Amino acid sequence: MPPVGLVQRVEELGDLELALLLSFIANEHCLIETEEGALDSLEQELQLVIETTLDEFIYGLLLDSAATKHSAYSGDADDGDQIETTGHIQPPGSDQHTANATSPSQTGSPEPRIANVVIIKNLNMASYDIQIQALENDHIFLSHYHDLEDGFPNLETASDWIEDDRSSSSSVIRKSATPRPMEGLGITFSEADIQHLIYESKKVTITAEVECYLHNIVTFLRMHRAVDGGMNTRPTKYFRALVTCLAPLHGLDYVTPSLVAIAARKIYPHRLILTIPERDRSLQYGSDLAAVTAALQGVTPESVIEDVLAAVETPL
């Protein structure tokens, strides 16, 4: 039996909550971007989304069953062993981390489990080797840009009790080991809700016409003059997976062309490598370099995707 009011709850989610929910349904990674000055606020907003929206689904990184269910691992990629953490989580290499990782066999306690959500920022400041492993775009399921005009609603709501803490009589403010419950912060999704959405996504059907539309978009993207080197097959696999994940969020068991367009805007922006004027294919046929440079000026991955969506015929 489907959970009560599931689609209605989805409709009330913000953009960041939807991005995280889709990542959970697909069991894949998500890249979230925003303006540089808002990264700290974005990190805090994501923590609040995890603590308040994904109810009874988040566990700490390598923690035993006694840890809080709302723990989430969060920190800077360039901080080494000094990564900032929240909840009961200890940074790698700490005594508690080592004890938790080795004690279950000795104490008979349940094996520790990996967190469902790990928030890492400033990966661009990490070493080259780490970036090669962690920023492999082909293994990032979807990307989302958070517009500052959309704000940080959970963070803004939570600021009331944060200000209360700051105005308390205590002269020293310490982060609580257990996240403080925050009433009324968003809609909650249980593990059962997410499992139901995963189940429904596997039942979604794609008609031949929509399948052709999807593959035409892929072909046009590969052949676009501003795209350098084409793409491998993994993005196409993710493209198809995302459209099937989007359908149950809209209460559908089939894919519509509009869902395909939404998925294209989330799957490809971080994957498209734009060419430089000197590598434009038309130069082989006599095009003027200055004219090509002018034509490619201001082109972005997002504008390439919109060009393709406008060019590919949409099925009725």
C-alpha cells in the first residue's frame, strides 16, 4: 500500500530537498553548487534537510547502534584529519573512530555502518589525487545549482532557536552532541517512503516515442559544435535512470517528455566539456577563426542543453 500523501509531500519540498531525495532513490551521488559566498549556508541547510526531512534514515559514519539516528558527516575536503564533524561522528584517525571500527567483534555489538549522507565542500581545494578520485564527473549522478533567490528556508526557520542559544546566560557555546529537534522544519520522509519510491521507479515504463526522444537528445548533445570530444555511455544510463526516478514523484508510472527535459538539465551540465574556438570542427571546412570565436562566446553547458532541447522534436 502506498504511503499516505506521498505525492503531496513531494510537491511541498524545496529544490535541495528534491535533489537529495532523488539521490536516495537512485542510490547515487549528487553535486550541488551555489555562489561561493553562500557555501557555508548551503552546508548548514543540507544538514538541516538531512536531520528533518529524511526521518529515521540517516546514521552516523562508522557508528554503532547507540549513536544518534540523525548524525551526518560534514566537513571540508582540505582539512585533513581536522575535518569538522557533527553529531557523534569522530574524524578519521581519532581514538573513538578506531575503537568503533574494531570493537564490535570484541563486544558483540552490531557492526558499524557507513553514513547514508556525507557532505563535503571545497573539494576544489583538495590535492590533485583526491580530486581525481572524488570529482570524477562520470560517477556523479546529477548536479543542481541552488539559486540564492530560493533562499535557505530550513536555516532561516532554525535561526530562531540558534539566536535563543546565543542569548543564553552561558558564556561558552558548544555544539550539542545530539541534534536538537526542530519543530516544523519541512516535510519528513521515512525509509519506508523512500523504499516505496525506489520500488515504484523500477515499474516505470517508457514508450518507444519517448525513448527515441531521449536518445535524440543524447545524439544532439554529442554533435553540438560547442561540445568537445563527445561523451561516454554512463551519462546515458544515468539519464534514463533519472527519468524513471522522477516519474513516481509526480504520481506517474510512465515517462513524459517534460520529465526527460528536466532530467537532461540535471544529468549533463557537469559533464559537458566545451570546446575552444581553435578546435571547432567547422575550421576544417574553411570557417574564419574570429567568426567561430564570436559564435562560441558566452556559451555554457546550460545554454548548450537548452539549444538541444529546442532543436529536438518533442513527441506528442
